[in-house]
Amino acid sequence: MAIRVDDLKNLSPRYKVFVAVGLCLLLVHFYHFFFLRTVLQKKTDLGEVLETLEVQIARRQAVARQIEQHKREIAELKEQLEILLAKLPERKDIPSLLNGLSEAARVEGLDIILFEPVTPISQEFYSEVPVKMIVRGRYHSMRSFFDSVARSHRIVTVADVSIRGPDVEYRGGPVIVEAECLMKTYMFMNKTVENDGGPL
């Protein structure tokens, strides 16, 4: 049986409200089923995608920060390496460095009794160049000499120090001592250059 518009007009107000509410509920149901549910599902999917992207972005930002930190650390290490390499002379610089040591002793008024380079000892990227040295002179001059060696811009160490004396040249004269030591300097080894292993 078909429902006509006149039949709806003749309904009591109470039934008209029921019919209106029913139509509204039916429209809401169709709206939810055909449109809203799809939109909500897309929103949920997009929310999950957004969350995944945010996690990925956070991870990549953390990696980027670590890369920048590693770059800074590498730059600092390179700078420190350059400073250390500047203190390690190359083979061609060793004779002038050894001459500088003997000259420093003479400047302090010391007599050089022995200045004998010893066979270098090769390490991974550097070579240890020992020099046997015996000097004679005033105690204070000796101390000044060793102090100037310690303050050298090159790496030079003093080992196996043995001091003999004191000898007095004349009554009331200066105290004279004799020091024997092993001076060690260090030479940067270029792997393309073969080390003959002999003394310099």
C-alpha cells in the first residue's frame, strides 16, 4: 500500500514527529554508511601514516645530528693530528733538528763530549731517533739546556740521564758536572719512502 502526501498531512502531530525523526535517523544512517565511515577510515589511515612519518623524521633528524657531531669530532681529530704531525719532523728535517740540539747545548756554554745518533727504531707511522749525548759544564747551564729541550716545538724526550761530578776547576770556582743521556726525537714515516734502518 503506497503512502501519499495527503496521508502524511492527516497524521497527528505526534506521528508526524516520529516520521520526521525516523527520516532524520535514516538520513544519518545513510550519511554515516556511505560517506562519514569512509572519511573516518581515511582519517585513521592518514593518522597512522602521519605517525609513521613523524617517527621516521625524528629518527632521521637524530641521525643527522649524529652525523654533524661526527663531522665536528673528525674535524677536531684532524686538527689535533696536524698539530702532532707538525711536531714530528720528516726525514729531511732530522739533521737540522739534531744540529739544533747541539747548538742549544753550545749556547748554554756546555762542552759536547759525545753526540752520536743511534739506529732509528721504526714504529707504525713514525720512527724513534735516539742520540747518545754527553755534555760537560756548569750545573745551572745543564739545567737550562734540558729546560730548552723540553720547551722545544718538536717532540724531544730525554731518557737515561746520568750526572757525574761535581768537579771544581779551582777553589771557589763554578761547579762543573758531566751529564750522559739519551735524547729521543721522533720522525714521521712516509710509507712511500723506505727506511734504510741506518743511523742518520
